[in-house]
Amino acid sequence: MYIKIVVMKDLKIFYLIAFALLLFTFPYSCSDQKAESQQIETDIDLEVRSGGIGESCLPEISCPGGVYSWPIEIDMFPGCIFPVKVDYKRCLAGQSVHLYLGEFEILYDELYCDDYYDYLEVCMLNGTLEECIIEINQLIWEQVTLNILNGSNLNTQVHHTFEYYVGACKFLCESEVLDCAEQGIICCKKEYVYAFDQNSREWFVYWEGPSQLIGNGECPDTPLSSCPGNVLQTVNCFDNCASLDFFN
């Protein structure tokens, strides 16, 4: 490696060449970024990743992301606060937002709600525990979505797309919904498109896609891991995809 020394009489030529190169490369930044944002859907590499909130089905894509965090209230348990966190990736295509949401996490150590725990016990006795968990998940997802739509300064003149990714195979351990032990990756994906009604001043579902099972994993009939002690636990693993049918 060597460094070429440019003498004074060659400086004008050197600057002209540098300026021409700058003009040649500058247009790339805007046009190519726009193309990338429009194609981002097709460049998804699904993988269970660590970091953020535990393991997540959220795909690895090259858009900014982070963690949403709220105290969630649902009508089923008046006066109770569910501390919830959600991983996300946020892509832009013009004025529209394409949001990718990973599975929400309830911070059970900060959840103080006797009605919630009593409700799960009643569901277990009635043999409807899986249905009860799905119903609670749907209510939380609905509130999470409304928080984002109403609190993110989204452009109300255009449609916005949200993709939701959750683990497909779950079981209940005490009060926590956990992933059943499994090989490979198995997730549910569902897409909604939201629009804003200028008359009612409310967001509504413009289009709803079907739930899709993605990944190469398998869901066992029963959890391969057990809860410690004599705590509330579902006997079988259950399908969690219905948790994303929250605006039906």
C-alpha cells in the first residue's frame, strides 16, 4: 500500500474528478431506499431470535425497531393493570407504515390482579382454560393495536399495514403462557390493514388476512417441560393462532 502525493498543479484535476464522482453516486440514497422499503415484505428471513423480549417469531428485517411498553387495561378485569411489552419493526413506504409486531409479554412480576388468577382457576375447573387464554390474548392484542394506532401520529389519509407474529404452540404454567418445548420454529402470522374513518374519527379494519402457520417446527401433544410444584398447568399444548383473531 502506498499514498500518492498530489502536487499543486494537479489539484484542479483531482477536485474535478472527486466532484464528478460525488454527483454520480448521490442520487442512489433516495431512490434506492424507496425501492427497498417497497420490497421489504419479500425479503423476510424468519427465525427465532434471542434478545429483546425473550424468543420471538418477529422476522429479521432491515428496518428500525424497538420495544413498545404500556400499562394495558381490559374490560374483563376492571381496575387491573397488565404491564405489557411488544417487540416491533417499523418500515416506511411513502406515508404508509408497515409495522411488524412480535409476541407481547406480560410482566407477571408486576401484575397484581386477583381476578385474573381466580379466573384462570375457574377456567381450569370448567375445562375451558385454553379458550380463556385465547380470549385474554385477543383482548390484549386489540388494546395494543389501538394504542399504536391512536398514539403514533400515523397519517390518517393513507392505509397502514400491521403484521403480527406469535408462537403457535403454547401451554400454561401457573399464570404464565409459555412456549411448548419443540424442535425447529413454528409461528403464526396474520396481517391487518387499517384505515381511518374521517367521519367517525376512528380507525377500522380495512382488510384482514388469514392466519398462516409458518416455520418448520412441530408442536407436541403435551409440554415436554413441566411446571415446578403443584401449580396450575395445562395438560396439553394448544394452538395459539386464534389469539390474532382479535377484531372479529
